[in-house]
Amino acid sequence: MSDDVRQLLQKRRYSAAFERLLELYGKKVFRMAVMMMHDAGRAEEVTQDIFLKLWQVLPAYDGRASPSTWLYTIARNTCLTVLRAESYRKASSLSHAPEPAVADKGSLRIELEQCLSRLPETQREVITLFYLEERSIEDVAQMLDIPEGTVKSHLHRARRALGEIME
Amino acid sequence: MDCRSVEEAILDSLENAGTTSVQREIDVHLANCPACTTFAARQQRVDAQLSRLLVPPELSPGFRKALRKRIRREAMQLWADSLPEKVHFLSCGFATLMCAVLMPFHPAAVLSAGTAATLVTYLLMTAVRNFFESAEESGQ
């Protein structure tokens, strides 16, 4: 899938490459942002920032990483920058009440979110992305830039832990 | 297969269907091991709940339109940012050429003087712009 994007970039057809990346990875990047931001509205704004940044740096693509890995790195870094800036703002303003992780969802979903929140960060990321990505270990590994075997082992540990917590 | 291997095989089977022989081994083990049977049932419940409750969010229908609008705005901004330089170099180049053609001096001398004047005025323009930008930043 990334090969045609790579070819377009080599031919310096940046607009076409951008459109293809948006089509292929727009939803996935958004899901990653939702998982990191815990807020769909904010995640959509950040997804716009990510693709705007991609549009700006596309001519600088050097072909070392695959376009999708490159895009996920931009996405992850952008989310982390936004999260850091927001946590700084929240720390400086005591009156700002933290938003709930999940709003307007059923009680079961809230319970599940509570169980998930008790998992270590990486396990939570892996399990959430795995189910949001509709079960693709390959995609999750690419998004988090970790080997597929590591994704599997985090997934197994997370499921074992969730099994205990949910009982 | 011992209990630990069966547990791993059960967890694996939730990601992708294992081979029939592995499934048979799991079934044989489960028939004689209540602890692993409980584990399998619990893991299936966890998997079902996660599949049911973690619904992939969708981008709003206006996402692409809004993104294109931002990109257009950004492109305009980039063009506008470099506009003073473009206007400066074009107008100085045109004036130098006109002087070289119309003035009663050697064209090479006029072109050299014109190039020097263009560079000096460009440096002055950049210095003035930097001054105003830093004044604006310190005022914020």
C-alpha cells in the first residue's frame, strides 16, 4: 500500500501522495489520536494538525522509513506535543477541571475504561489500538514503532490483567 | 501441552484462528483442566466486551473540507510571507535594467551598482522587519 505513495513521492507528485496518504491512513491516524487524547473532538483537530504538518514536510521525505511509519511518527510526536502543552496549561490553571476520559457513554463502557485505566500505559495503548484497528497487529506495531512480537506480548499481558480486573 | 502453553494458545487464538491440530490439543487439555476452562471462558468474555465496547471512532464528514481549507490558508500564508522579497527583487531588477538601458553610463557599471543597491536595500528591509517582529513578540 505504501509503495505507490513512495513512487509518487519519488516522482515529486506531492499532492497526489498527500491525497493517497490521507485516504489510506486518515482514519488510522485519527484513531491513534483518539487513543492518545481521550477526546474525539480534540483528536480530530490534532489529526488536522498532523496532516497539515505532513503537507508541509512531504517534500523533505528522504525514503529511509516507509511513508506510513514516517506519518505515524509525525502523528505520535504531534499528539505528545499537544498533550504536554495541555498538561502544562492545566497545571498552571487550577480552576480547569480535567475532562472525563469518556463522556456520554454507557455504564459498561465507563467500567471498561476504568479497567483499562488500571493497565500500564503501553498495554493500554496496544489493547485499545488493537480493538480500534479491528485486530491488526501489523498496524499497531507500525503505529507504535515496535515489533509485532512485542505487540502480541503486551496484548497477552493486558488481556490476562483485564481478565483478573473484570472478574 | 501444559497449562501455561494452553493459556498462551488460547490468547493467540483470540488474535487469529490457530491450526486445527493446536485447537484439538487445546480442546483435549480443556476437557481435563477446570482452571484452563475458566481461563478460556474469562478471556472470551474479555475479548467480546472489548470488541463490543471499543467502537472505532469515525472522522466527522466535514474533516476533509476543513483540512483542505487550512492547507489553502497555509499556502496563502507562505506566499504572502515571501511576497515582500519577491516584489523587492523584481522591482529592483526591473529598475536596474531600465537604468542600464537609458542612462548614459557603461551598462556593466550600472548593473553592478544596481545589484549592490538591491542587496543593501534587501538587508535593510530584513533588519527593519526583524525589528518589528521582535517588538511585536515582546509586546505580547
